[in-house]
Amino acid sequence: MNALYHLALADFRERVRRFSFLVIVALAVLLGYQVINGLFVLRLGSYRGVYNAAWIGTLMAITLTFFLSLIGFYLVRGNVQQDRQTGVGQILAASPLRRLAYVWGKFASNTAVLLVIVGVLALAALVMLLIHGEDKTLNLYQLLMPFLVFAVPVVLLAAATAVFFDCSPFLRETGGNVLYFFLWLFMIPAVGGHLLAFQVIEQEMAVALRAQGADYSGGIVLGATEVVEMQTFLWGGFDWTAVAGPRLIYLAAALLLAALAALPFDRFDPARYRLRAPRARRFTTWRQWMPVKRFSKSFYKQATIQTNIAHSGQLTLVAPSHNQISLFAQIVAAELKLLLKGRSALWYAVAAGLIVACLLAPLETVQRWLLPLVWLWPLPLWSEMGMRGRKYGVDQLLFSAPSPLWRQLPATWMAGVLLYCIVGSGVLLRLLTEPALLPGFVAGALFIPSLALLLGVVGGTERPLQILLLIYWYLGPLNGLTAFDITGATGDALAMGVPWFYIAVSLPLLGLALLVRRRQMEIL
Amino acid sequence: MELRIENLSKQYGRNIWGLRDFSLRLGPGILGLLGPNGAGKSTVMRMIATITHPTSGTISWNGVDVARQPDHLRQVLGYLPQDFGVYPNLNVVEFLTYLAAVKGLVRTQARCRIDELIQLVNLTDAAYRPIGGFSGGMRQRVGIAQALLNDPHLLIVDEPTVGLDPEERVRFRNLIADLAGERIVMLSTHIVSDVEATATSIALIADGRLLHHALPEELLRAVEGKVWGWVISSGDLTAVRQHHLVANTIRRADGVLARIVSDHAPHPDAAPLPATLEDAYLYFIAPRPEAAR
């Protein structure tokens, strides 16, 4: 227990001292501010409660609960991986620390990080009550209990799921991030009523509403302000002893899920990790035994003269290239290779399948469904752009090379554009006969690498882009929200010229990425 | 060929200085930068390698201010950081090819040089294996190879022998000695034997300040008559350590021969010994118990 406590404490301290934690808190403050300013409204039909402690507490807590159910997972994800990368994991593995203590320690630390956000929003609720309250009576019990009863169980589940995914070999990277998004997408309609507490809120509030003689026929909405003639009703809050009990099941579920994470957890054994390395790595190992050249032709020519390079004086003299175009092309080719190297055979098979499908499917299907898949499938590749050097600790080598800013970053971007064109080559060939649809393709080719580069440079992790692109895909092509339809999957988006907007913002995004990287290099 | 460092300082926090008023002028040869952990060796090397920006002071390469025109130095710079990573899915050839492109080298020449460097650092058998599976020493050798890719005029190697086995260590020392000539090599370490055989000059650094910059012979002369051999019983060793700076000890049939660095003979029985660079390092860097009293 002592070990678990100190593990969680050290982990929590390490995380709250990072800049990214400040960003998380800032986002929490922003969310609280938006609720205070009435961007999010909770209503039953055309009724909303009088802004008193109970209503404001519930509104703030339920908004937070909804966001944390998705974002909370991504915010705390990756701390087991962090232990693996820093080598701390192997030190812990060599100690008597039990697997269960480790995963529960990580679970506790994840929970603590998310509870800080809950705390920020609880404070925002208090501010909202004092500023915007229509009944400013300071009933702290009714103001804060919604956070404890509604938000905390979701915090626990998000924290436990993150640990489980981090410890599972097939879920610890991009695949896990994507899977959670889809799990959330499909599970929320099924269990969200209970998990996010909409069900119980509606039941309790409807009783109060009807008791006040309101004409209410059902339905609860949490969302952006709509221009609806709102009527108010007085709601005094929950009988928490009745509401809290059933939600204890989530505490048990979270503890169980975190404990289950100990089963796939490999205790940082690099041998076990390597066994599960992608096929591409095995292919490379296998290739070295093939009767192919081990060294270049030039080497063999020299090797006949000198069989052993024993002194630096025997090394071939090199000179800097003055052909900037050829040099840029070389770096782009190298960056493209870096993007593609190490992917599994399955990744290549699906990419090839997408190209073929785009060539064979009806044009409407290609534009509506396949083109979005073309930009979604390379998600793990996009998300490494701009942060790969930092991820693998190669930054110092790159920054000490000539023109680190103007040579490398644009080359990375260009490699991203080429990657898009390669995976989307089937679409491109089809669209050549339909020039009206081309802006959609071009928008994807320019905007996605630009966004990936900017988020990679700024964030330094893969998750922001992964979440954002999935949200884009869900809202745009899947749900037809034109503003999010980058590649013009729907006719409306094309007609409104949405792809042109994304083409227009691409270069500014690239410019911003360059500015941020320049600043990063200056303050090193 | 000249590297000039003038009043270089780096401040990290309000009262935390990584380096203070560090000045040095270097011509071709090998500079051994010696100092304890946290002395500021890596900080000064990162600043010269254009990675870290100085808080104050200037670095100039052949008269050109590096802060204003970093590429002037980067074109001819080879840098091996103390901690560096690799792209784990690339093999050695691919990784070096990538860095050669980033360094702006002519492709055909770079390809030949890469093959040769792989042989030079003894990685021929592993040339086509993903670097992700390499041991620490093998990775270090990849790092050494990348630092030599562009035939650097200024080679900065920060703790280069970390993780190398004795055979590779000797190989590396020979390589560094071999590289000296018409180039400047800066080699930082806290292992004196790494620079003993090769360095043409030595800079001692502690607490972010340059203590001495001298030829190895000058350093040796400075501690001449300050190194003593004293045979004591093993039971007295702990007490002697508390009162004197003991460089090392050798077990003998008649007791323990303690090698003591001190301005004065620690005991009438103690006899003067010829000084080594390690003695000089300890004399200038390590706190001496007798001075504390």
C-alpha cells in the first residue's frame, strides 16, 4: 500500500509539473468559462431550471462528465508507456513492486490528474453561482454533490480504461486511441443514459417540473445555446442518498478494470515487447539473410583495394551539396521512408486495398466514404509528424545540422503531402475526370499534413491530432456537418466551398508550425 | 581554423547558472574537457553545437559569430550528444543516409562514406539490423559514425565512451587520435584516462566555471611533488581517507599503498610519486579533506 501511494504520488507530481498539465488546466478553465457564459445549456423541452446552486452544480458537472468520458481517457493516457521510454519501468520491474500495485498506482495517479480538472470546474460552478446565479443562496452541498456523484465515477472509469489500454500490447499505441473513440461513439448511446447520469437527471427534474404544472412531454438536452423561448422552473436538487448508491458500481468497475490491466502488463520486459514487434521488423531481420548486397557497389569497388577501413584518413571525402532542389528531394524521400518504415503488413495491405477500392467503386462512394478513409487510415503516420524527433530523442542531432528549420520541417510536410497522394492515388486518378471534385482531394492533401505538423510541433505528442482527426471524421463525413467536411464528402460542403477554406488555412498552419519550431529552438 | 569562446554564460533559473564567464580559444588539436558530473561540460558543448542559446557571451568560428550565422559552423560540425536517440525502425545504413541528407551532403559521396564509417565503428555485421534492437554500446557507435558523416572540422563528442566495452573504448581513443590534425576535437568526459593519451590540451571545469586550460604537461608540472605514496595498515585506511585525498589504493603484503594528493607530505614515511593527469584532476577538482579542516 505504501509502494502504491508513493508510486501514484511520484507519477502525479511528475505530470503536474509538465507544461502540458498547465494546458489541460487552462482548457478546463476555458470549459468552465464557456458554461458560465451560457454556451452550454441544460434544458428539458423548453424549460430550464432557475440558476440556483443545485441547477448550476448539475449543469457544470454534467457538461464536464460528458467531456471527460471522451477526453479524459486521452488526457491521462500513456504514462505506462512513459515509464517504458524513460527506463524507469525497468527499475520498478526489478523492485518487489507487485503488478497489481503498479497498475493501481497508475490508476490512482490518472484519477488524481482528472480530479484536478473536476476541482477547477467545481470552482467555476461556485463563480457562476455568485455571478450569474438567479438564486445566489450558497448551498455547497447541492452545488458540489453533482461533481462527486456524476463526474467522479466517469473520472474513475476513464482513468482505469487508460491504464488497461496502456498495459495491453495491442492497445497501447494508435490502435488503442482509435478503438476507444469508436467504443465511446457506440457505447454512449447504449449506456450513456446511466453512465453520464442523463437518465436519473431527467427523471428527477421531470417530477419537479410536472409538480409545478409544466407542460413537459419528455427529453433532455445538453448543448450549445439555441434560440428557444425558455421558461424556467424551480429545482431544489437531488435526494443524494438515493442517487449516489447505484453509482458505486462504477467505482467497483473501475477498480476491477484497473486490476485486470495487470494481466496483459508485461512488467517492462523488453524481450516480451520485442516478440510483439510489428512484422515489418521481422521482415527486415529476415531480409538481412537474403543474398542481397550488404554494402553498396561503391563499397565493393573500394573493398577490393582496401579490405579494412582502420583509419579515418581512409574515409571518402565528402562535400556539401549545392543543388538545393536535389537536397530537398533527398530529405523528402528520407522523411517519407521514415513515415512508412516499421508499419505492419496489414497496414500496407489495407492501404493497397483502399487504392484498388477507389479505382473500382462508384465515384459517389469514393467521394463520400472512401476519401475520408484515405485520410483517416494513415492516422498513426500523420500523428508522428513534427514530434518524431522529440519522441525518439533525435532532436539534438537534427538541430545541429545546417538549416534545421527550413530544410527539415518543410521536407516533413512535403513527405506528408506525398503520403496522402500515394494512399489517395486511386481517388486522384478517378477525380482527374471530375475536376469539380478535385478541391476536396487537394484540401486533404494540404490541410491534414499542415495540421499534423503544427499539432506535432506544438503538442509534442501524438494524441491531439488523433483525437481531432477522429472528431473531424465523425462530424464531417459521417454526420454531414459541412464545417468539418475537409474533403467535401457531401455535396453541401462542396457547394459551400468548404474544401477551399481548408486549402486556404493550410499554408498559414505550416507557417505557424515553422514559427513555433523556431521559437522552440531559440529557447533551448 | 579557430574557435573562440568569450565570456559565455548560461542561466537556467534566477540563481541557477549552468555556465559562467567561460572563455577559451582553440586551434587544431584535441581538447579534453574534464569535470565532475554537473560541472557544465554538456552545457558548453550544446552551446557550441548551436543547440542551446547562451544567456550572454559569444562563440565565433573562424571569426564569424555563431549566434548570428549558425549554419556557418553547422556545415562543418560533427556532434555526438551525451544523450541521443535513434529511429528504432531504421537500420544503420538508413539512419546514416537520413542524417547525411539532413546535413546536406552529396548523396554519392555520402553513400561511400557511410559504408566506410560502418566498418570503422565495427558495425558491419549489424549494418542492416533495425537500430531499435541495438545494445547501448552499439548505439553509441552509431552516434560516433553520424558525428563523422560530414568530415567535420569541429568535432564535439560528449561523454563518447559511455557504454563502450574496453575493446571499443580503445578503438575509439585511437580513432580520436587519428582524427586530430587539421581539425578541432572537443571531448568531454569525467574519465581522465579517456583524454590522457590523446588530448593536446585540457580544460578543467567545475561549477560552471573554467578552472584551468593548459597543456597536459603543464597540469602535470602543477602537481609535481604533490603526490605521495604511503604504506599503511588496512585498518588505518578509513582514518587516512578522512584526513587526506586518496587517489587510489593498492593492496600489498605489508599493508595498503595509499596514493595521496596533498600539498605536503601526509606523513614522514610517505614518499613522493610521479604525478598523473588523474592526480592533477583530483588536485584541482576534488575537495581536499585537509583543506576543509
